[in-house]
Amino acid sequence: MKRIAIIATILLLLLANGCKSTRSTKKTSSTSKTTVVTKPKTKDAKEVLFENMIDAYGSWETAVVKGSVSLGSLSSSFEMRMIKDEAIQISLRPIFGIEVGRLVIKDDKIYIFNKINNQYIENSLKDFSDKLPFEPTVSDLQNILLGRPFILGTNSLTAKDYKKFSITTAGKNDWRMQPKKQADKIEYLFALNGEEIECLQASQTNIKRKVVCNYQDYQHDFERLYPSSLQIDAQNSNKKYSFSLDYTSISWDRSTTIQPLSTKGYSRTTLSKMFDSLLK
């Protein structure tokens, strides 16, 4: 039991390291009224692709996700709660639904609780800026986990954001879109098939670091499109990490709460020290 709990908490730590219309006027005579004729805008195929995708993903306010997370031969069940643009909570429950670890991202802070050794970590999201070329936001992380299109540092996209992307097509259903304005020292793009995002690719331009998120097994649920399988591969010049998330169920827009555990009885530690204590 303890070994399974340790494995689950290690997985939790790895998750943390991780238009304007044109108008014409026509006068029939000097005494007649002016008739304004509005010409309908003709949308090109790329704009239609973009709008269809935005409509398919729909909107949401809260999500409660149940599933499993795997790293090689290691795996654990989990429950993930999200409040849109505000907070994320991931609870690892490897056996009998017992929580052994919790990760909370809320109010621009990240907390990790290791219930096995009664340790916790508390950091600002800004503390990860030395490891990433940008400061991650809750919205960015939620979009990645739910396989939704986004521009780094912004909230939900709308059909009006079409002009903010460069779009290329390749075949009948395959196409790509890339934000015209990229974050400093990072390039990222989305590869799609029809309305579904199949892949998110991001690379850091100043060093050899790349992250690829592959999405599969899409579901339509109450007019929302979402993947039920996510594979994340991260690579730098020395190492490569891979883990997968499989969602067995998602409940949308239900009342939910997200809160870090009380630190009473826990000792504060660092990410590296928590790893070391689990691996002893």
C-alpha cells in the first residue's frame, strides 16, 4: 500500500514539473431617399474551419475529471477539479479512493501535499519562470489539459480571434494554426483534423527544449468537444519525459470547491527534497 502511495505521489510531482462589412450607396434621383445596401462578407475556407472549431469546443465554467495518470509502468487514479481561469486541483488516489497527494494551483501559487511523509511545497507560479520561457497561467494549463485552442496569457478564444493566427491547410481535413504573435523565446502551434486538435507542439528557441501534447479519443458532451486521452512528451538536451492522462468521465458546470490542505502537521520542503524522501 505504501509503495503504491509513493509511486502515486511521484507522479503528482512530475505533473507539477510540467469584421467589418463593406457598404455601397445608391441614389435613384435627387429627391429620393438614399438606400444603404450591406454586402454580406464572404468567408474563406480557413475562417470557416476556425469558426467551426471554436463552436465545437463550446464554453465551460467548472469541470470535475476522473481518470488515471501513467508514467511508464507506474500509474495511479486521480480526480481533477477546475474552476475556469481560477484554479486547478489534482488529487492522486492510487487505491480504494484514498488520497495520498494533492496538487493545487490557485491565486498564482502552486501547492503540493505529500500525505505519506507529511510534507508540503508552496511556490509562486513566477518561481517557474527560470525553468520556462514564459510565466504560466491557470488558463494556459487548463487549456492544455482539456485540449483546447489558446493564445498564451489569454483566456478563451472567440471566432473574432481568427486574424490572430496563421493558418495552413494540408489535405481535406488536416490543417495547422499558429499564433502570429509568439511568446518570447518560444514557438508553438496546433495541428488539427477537422475540429479536433490532434497535437500541440511547443519549443524553446534559445535552448534545446520541446514539449509535444498528443490528444486522442475525442468526445462530444453537451455541445462540448474534449479529448479523453492526452500524451505529453517533454525533451531537453539531456533527458526525455513522457506521461499520459486518460479521462474516464468529466462532469461540467457543477458546483465545486478547490482548496489547499491545512499545513498543520506538515513540514515545508522543496521539490527536490520531496523527491528524495519518497525514493529512500
